[in-house]
Amino acid sequence: MRTINRIFCSLLLASACSLGAIAQENQSYFLHTIEKGQSLYSISSMYGVTQSDIVKLNPGSDEKIFVGRTLRIPRTAANTQTETFHTIAQGETLYRLTVKYGVSAKAICDANPGLSAENFRIGQVIRIPSASETDVVTTENVTEVAIPTIQGPVQSRCRDMHKVKRKETVYSISREYGISEAELIAANPELQGEDKIKKGTFLCIPYPIAQVEKPAQPQVAPSNSELFSENKKETERFSTIKAALILPFLDVSKSEAARMVEYYEGFLMAVDSLKRSGVSIDLYTYNSGPENASLNSILSKKEMKDMDIIFGPLHQQQVKPLADFAQKNDIRLVVPFTSKDNNVFRNPSIYQINTPQSYLYSEVYDHFVRQFPNANVIFIEASTGTKDKVEFIKGLKDELKNRSIPMKSLKEDATVESLKTVLRTDRENIFIPTSGNNMTLIKILPQLTLLVRDNPESNIHLFGYPEWQTYTKDHLEAFFELDTYFYSSFYTNNLLPAAINFTKSYRRWYGKEMDERYPKFGMLGFDTGYFFLKGLSRYGSELEKNMQRMDLVPIQTGFKFQRVNNWGGFINKKVFFVRFTKNYELVKLDYD
């Protein structure tokens, strides 16, 4: 009876474990660990779900999310028909996932170009392609079909007949045919016990006895390193780089066409510079037309599938068809302008030059607390133009609060006396307007300048935004006097040798000056063209693994690319701080 009870309990336990496994397998969500710079928008874009879908499973996530916390991401019909997202658990290996999902290691590696043996770790989310996308690895329920064998011809037991020569022995004959003496005697029993062999006797030379097969060793599961190494793509070198530019040169506004032409002119200077150094480049240029124009006529051209890299487009509406084409044909796509497109979160072919807002702000906050660890921050509440900076100010206030950095707020029309009351002598006093427009600067600069002059012992700075570059000529003296900082992904000091040389070369090439705008499109064209074409010529298909080794100093544009997830593309996270010192120096602060 006791034995029966034990068996019954064991069955119940096994049944419970089985049900638990099934419940876990059929969960309606998986877990995502939030990383620096990610927002609810970017996370929802990664997984093809809506923000409201995520909020339903994670109440309060629409108000704030925290780096290092996990979010439940719903499994919907939209993101399970063609793919599955899997959160790596403790003890899981790539091999175990191939067995679990019935897909090959190569298929998983191809679906996750950012995945490697080094970052295959607990909490990482990877994309599992559907069986329809790849060759299925069948591991269970295989039906073996018995195939009748066809009887072959009867084979003689002797592979040769040997006529004995004078002085030959059993030993010498066996060595001649690569068999043992025992094998020779077994085929010729009359030799048993004989010391000598008579000359002229014919002997049967048998086939060698097949070696007894060793019992099969138990299969050892390959390690992650072995599987990733086995499925690593061979490095491809480009003897001639084929590049395409797809931008709106015609059928658009005059100002838009002028910006694109200037970008193209800078790009041509990069191509010329590389060709002079021995790099072979074939450049194809196409007009993409207005934002509602189709790219089908361009993408259907025979040469397009052979491109190694494409630069463009300008308009966000044209990114997806171009990105889909690039991914299908394994072509790199550099998007130089828009920062609001979400294709980069699901397409590994994309390089986005303009940093998405949440990632940009995250980098700025890190640099800010590094530059001003002992700050007293005073926000100047602007009356106009604050809409664009709401997210930035909110995020910065949260960061300052988390680090216990004191902060206060004053109206933009505050008097010098009011400004003086918020100063601290034991900290750096950082004034930050909540608007980046020129009107706000015009209103606050006189009062701040008087404050600095009346309080020379106080450590005072003004901190602001990338668009201030366009107002520099109007406020240069005030910027220096206020020891001003602003952040930007694009900046060049026109007094630096590289900028001077490029400006002279541009003038010599085209007989004109670049337009005074931010950023300068001629420099942007040169920087992006030179960086990627030089990288392809140097590293070939291994560019992605060697971008951190690119020892180039761009004229205007900073480059620090990071893949957004294991299956997505790259965003540029480079941010500078530009400082106008009281000694009338312009300094670009690079924190990387």
C-alpha cells in the first residue's frame, strides 16, 4: 500500500511540474529589462506592440520607467505569427534554445546580429524566427521509414591470389598486402603449422577484417562559443565599394534642394579624398523627389541590389520602404537626417545619425552630472517656446532629484535681486532656461550678465541647447561672460584647422560659401561619407565589430554607434558639451 501511495504522489508531483512548465511556456508576456535611454515608445517599437498594451501589464509605466527594472511585454497576435521574443533564463544556452524552438543556431544568429557568446546572458531578449522563415530542426516525433535494401553481387572472399616466390614467408607476404599473419593463415588453413611455403603455391589474399566500430559516445551539447563561432559569417572585403545616395534634389522646395545639394557636395569631397588614398568607390546618385513620392522606380533598378551601402532618405515616410529593401538585400542604410523614425528598433541594416530624443537626453544627463557634480541648478521658466523642451526638463529634474542635487525655479522676468537670492557660494550655480529659442535668450541674458558682474565671487554658468549655435553671433560676448555651456551632437569651431581647411576646399571646389545653418550640410555630407566609406574599405563586412577602432576625427559630426537591441539597427549616441570660457576660449568637451 505504501508503494502505491508513493507512486501516486510521484505522479501528482510530476503532473504539477508539467503543468507549471506548460503555464510558463504559454505565458502571455515576456520580460524586458530597461536600459539607459530607452523610452516606452522605443520599447513598444522594438516588439511591435502599442504603448497602451505595455501600460496595461505595467501600471504606472506611462508616468515613469527606471533603468534596470523589468517590464512585462505582451505576446500579441501581431508579434507571435512571424516571430517569438525570448528572455534568456538562468542556465539556458543557445543549443537548448535550438531544441526548444526547433530552429537552427544559424537562424537564431541571423535573426540577432547583435548577439554573441559574450552577451548571451540572463535577462537578454532575443528574437526567435518562425519556422516559415528558416530551416526547421526536427528533434522529436520523427517517423523512421524502413527502406528495403537491394542485394548486391556476391563478393569473393579473396581480393587477390598470390603465387609464392622463392624464400617468401607467411610474414613477408602478410606485410606485402597489409594484413596480419593470422588473417593470411585463416584464409589458407593449409599453412597452419608449416614453417616453409612451397614455391609456386597459390595463396588466397583475404580482404582486411573491418575494424570493430567503437560504441557511440554520448553526444556533448556544443557551447555557446562553439555555436557562435561555427555560424560566424566569413569576412568579406570590398575591392570596389558600391554606394548610393537617394535624396530629394528635384521637385522640392528651393531651400530643401539647396540643403541636399550642399550635403551631396560635401559627400563628393569625401569620395575624392578617399580615392586619392587608393580606395575604389562607385557612386550612384538618385533623386527621391518629395516626401509622398514612391521609391519603387529607384529600387527596381538592376544595380541597386548590388549596393554595399545606401545614404538617405531625407523624409521619414520614405525610410521604411528603403529600410525593408536594404534588409532584404543585406545592404547597410545610413539615415543622415530624421531622428523620429522607429524602423531602427527592428531593422539591423539601419544606422541612424540623428539620435532619438530619449537616448540623446540620457547621454546629456550623464554628461551633466559628470561635469557639475556639485551643482545648484536654477531653472528659468520661459513664457514661450517651452513645448520642445518639456521632456528634457522633466527628465533632467528627475535625474537631479535621484542624485540629491539641489534645484530651484524662477520666472524669466526675475530681477537681479531675485536671482541673487538663489545663489550658493558652496556650489556651482547653473542657470537653465526651459526654452531654447532666441527670444528667451534676449530676455534673460541682460539680467544674468548683471548678476555675474555684481557677484564676481560666485561660480555661475548658463546651460542650454544645440540651437544656440545659430545665435552665437548675436550673443557671443554674453556667452563668454556667463561661462556658457550647451550640448550638441554636431559642432565645429570655425577656427580649428580641420574646419578652416574644409571651408577653403569647399570654396575652391564650388566657388561659394556653405549656408549659415545648423548643422552645416556640407560638413555633414563629408563626415558621414568619409566615416562609412573609410570603415568599409578598412574592415569590409567586419565594420560593425570594429567601429570603436575608427580613429577618425570628424569635422562637425560625432559618431558613437550602439545597437539598440540584438535584432535592431544602430543609433548614434555621441554628444558634446561646448563651453564658452571667461578667457574667451571655445572648448568642445568629449566625455568618451
